[in-house]
Amino acid sequence: MKEIKIKDEIWQMHAPKVRTIKMADENGGSDMAKTIYMIAALCNKTQDEVENLEFKEFMSLQKALNDFLDVRAE
């Protein structure tokens, strides 16, 4: 689990399971739509909550997600 500070709140992001990645693919859409879906699912937030973030905050969450997805880091 990773903790990311968003304004005055700590968002906790759990490591993705295969099911989360599969569901993101099944929902289709752009890479951005899939990323928003996965961040929302992994942080127990709604997609609206993710979409309403400032871009800099979104990028912090996207970096945390990418850290989980980077298999070379293991």
C-alpha cells in the first residue's frame, strides 16, 4: 500500500490485483480513462473524485500507480 498526500488528506492506494487491471481493460476507453478507473478502484474513491483533482495531484497518484505496475522494480 502507498500513501499519497492530496491537499490535507492522505489517499491510500492498494496494490492492483489482476482483476483490477482486467476490469480497466474491459471498461475500455482511452489510457486516461483506464488510469482514472484504476486509481479510483485502488484508492476506494469514485471516478468523479479522481477527475475533480488538480492535474498535479492526479500526477502524484499516477506515479504511485506506475510504481506498482513497473515490474522491473521487483
